[in-house]
Amino acid sequence: MDRKIILGFLYLITLIAIFWTHVWFKIFLALFVGLPIVYFHAILRKPEDSLEDLRIGSLVNDLPNGPRGEYSTF
């Protein structure tokens, strides 16, 4: 069988199961509560916070020229 047919069939069965078991309301409620939290966090996050996520973030923060200084190799 074609993959698109199988994927469409599984998608249809999943939607039927979600609506039949009334799980759709819990999914909607989770998105209704979760998405504003994610958006609020995205608004408050500063670009400087991403330096801590780098593998060498602590090394970059201690450079005398700052994180945008000269390039170096280790």
C-alpha cells in the first residue's frame, strides 16, 4: 500500500478515537494553558541567556573582550 493511504487511515482513526473518548477537551485545555506560558517565556527571554546554553558558554563569558570579541581556537 501507499504510505500516504496508511498515514491518512491512521490519522483518521486517531481523530475518531480522540473525539469518541472526549480526550479532545483535555488536549484543547492543555494547549490553552500551555501556549501562553511558552509565549510569555519567549517574550521575557533575553538573547544573552543563550550563551549559557553553549557548550563553551562559561569560557566565553570570561573573555576580556566579551562574547563578541576576537575568535580563538582551543
